[in-house]
Amino acid sequence: MKGDYDIIVIGAGPAGCCAATLLAQQGHDVLLIEKEKFPRYHVGESLIPETYWPLERLGLIDEMKQSGFVKKYSVQFFNEAGKPSKPFYFHETNPHESAQTWQVTRADFDLMLMNNARRSGCEVVEATEVCDVLMKGEQVLGVVARGADGPPAEIRARVTVDASGMHALLSRKLKIRNPDPRLRKASVYTFYKGAHRDEGEAEGATLIIHSEGRSGWFWYIPLADDMVSVGVVSSPEELFEDGERDRMKILERQIAKCAPIRERVAAAEQTGEIHACTDYSWRSTRVAGDGYVLVGDAFGFLDPVYSSGVFLALKSGEMAADAIHDALAHNDLTAARLGAFGEELYSGMEAFRKIVYAFYTDGFSFGRFLKEYPEYKEHVIDLLVGNVFRPGIMDVFEKMASQIDLPETRTLAETAAGESAQT
């Protein structure tokens, strides 16, 4: 590592790799710092179709097609009685090849993104932790990083990109995290080998399955090598009832409440570590400041029910890269210029947040909603595929709001103003 760069990116997940790659391709001197050694495990295997476009810009579509990742054509929901909905096939509203996406093993997918960043000219450093950021007043000037051997080193950059994921280095340091109390959830998840898989195009479908009494829901994501990712999401009180901390017991107790999952994993073998996560659904009140930008989970995290995480990571990385390139070209590294993409990103996240609220509303069903308002089928499928930045996408929520309680739509500027009023 040198002492100075145009851009330092903290974290080599999808958001960080996307931003770093696009900036390096435009001729900037980029350092990408990752605290772990790849390949490494990460949750979030299910891609939605709109990830096609940032992957295309990164030059990775052919590599994705040649990979062994399971092809995904649809998503299907099961109610608390175990009754499945009609599958939502993405090609029903999209004749383009982007209607087919993938279920990825994140260790392999993220390594693909990192290798692409290296090929594009990024300097990539693994097993190196960013301990802190260098600041002068409100401006970020770089980072303090420490490798496995040796003392911490100061590294400066014109722009620092926080893509540190749920660690959210800058958001925590600046105290700008804004949790969503109505989406206070936890999850326990693992892999099963030899679990039941549907046939044909349905084999790669993401299944979203409610438990009995809607006490929680499961994801069921078929992966390569006869593996399936299975996870349950519920309130912390439900999952850790009576102070239970044995993750296998928690998972078994929840599977007992969900007949479709119970049947699908009955003859399967649980394999690998059982993970838990309790930090759900929050956003930062700023997407950028003087000399820095937040992307991916470092900016905000949404409940995973609609598999929006990798898409929002890639999309935010792409948006940030364009804003940073423009800011460097104009030698204007202020919050306003670096964060020019913030309102658009925030609007897309608002659309996802609203359908998450709809999902958790007792009695709400997309099927029943579309029977009453069939003219909004394209809107619903657009939401499921991630087409949340198109004009008019929010219109569907006006109709939904007549049936259920949805959060008020807010802009990023309004959120930031609320933060200022409280301080």
C-alpha cells in the first residue's frame, strides 16, 4: 500500500467491489481494503433480476452464465396454512434475458467480483482491517488500516467509500444510523444438503414460507451442489424464547411450526455452521459527507424477504462511482456533489421498505390485492424484480395504503432534517 490514493474503498463485498471497479475503469487510483481473506462465507444468496444491469456494466454477465450458479426464474409465497401462491415468473413482464437471474454461493460470487476489481486495475488488500477514519473537522481524509502483521498505518485519499457492510464504520462513528422499530427482526440460518427441490424452471425458485400463525417466515433458496440455504426470520422474542441460545434447537423449533419446510428438509442433512443475526432494517440519515460516501449495507439494511440486498449493494456502488467520478472531475468533494445520487437511492429503498411492511401486515395477500386491482400486476412484479427506480412505481402503494398501514414516504433530505432537529 502507498500513502495516498484517489479513492479508498472499505470492504470488498458487492457494493465496494462495484464502486471500486467502475472507478478504476475510469482511470482513478483505487485501493480496495478487505478485512477478511477471500473466499469467505456470507449470507444473501438470492439475486433479483435487476442485478443484471450493474453486472453487465461490470462486464460479468458472460462469467455468470458460465458459472455453476442455479438459475432463478421466479419467486413463490406460501401462507401460514402452507398453501402456495401462483409463482411470480419474472418473464411475464420482461422478455429480456435479464428476467432469468441466479441463486449464488456468496463465497464464489464475491470472489468473482473481487477478481474483476483486480483485473480492472484496483489495488486489493485482504486480511487488513480499517480501524478508523482520518478526519479534519467534518471532512474524511482517509483511513487507519492494520494488516495481520505490523502496526496501524495512515492512508490518505481524496474520497473514502464506506462499504464495510453491517459493521457500518462511518455510520456508527458519526451516529447517523436510523433504525426502523417496526421491522425489529432476527434470523437464524444454515444449509441443508439433499433437501427437496422442485422440477424444471421451479427448481431455482426462491420460496418465502410463513410459519403457522405467521409467527415468522422462512427463506428456501436452492444452490449448486445439491445445497439449499434455509433461514427463519421472526421477532427476537420469538426466536430466543425462554432465553434459548442453542441455534440448532431454535431452528428445529421453528421448522416444527412450518410444514412446507419440515417436509422439504425431512430427508436432508444440516451442514455447516448455524448463523444468527439480530441487527435488522435501518438506514443512515446521510449518504455522503465531505470526502466520503456510504454504499450498500454501510448505508442501510432492509429485511431480506425480497432479496434486495445484493441488488441495492451493486446499484448503490454504481451510483456512488458515477457521483465520485463527477466530483473528482470538478474537484468538488463536498457532501452535496458526492451525494448527488442519494435521493434516487433512498426512493428505491423506500419502495422496498413499503412492500416489506405489506408482507408483515396480517391479512394482506398480494394475490387478493391483485384480484381487486389487476391493473397493478406489472407494478408488483416490478417490485419483486427490483425495478424500483422507474417512474410511477410508487403509485401501487396509494392503493395498498387504502387496505393496510404503510409508512409515510420520506425523502433523504427530510430524514436528514429530522436528524438536525434532534441534535
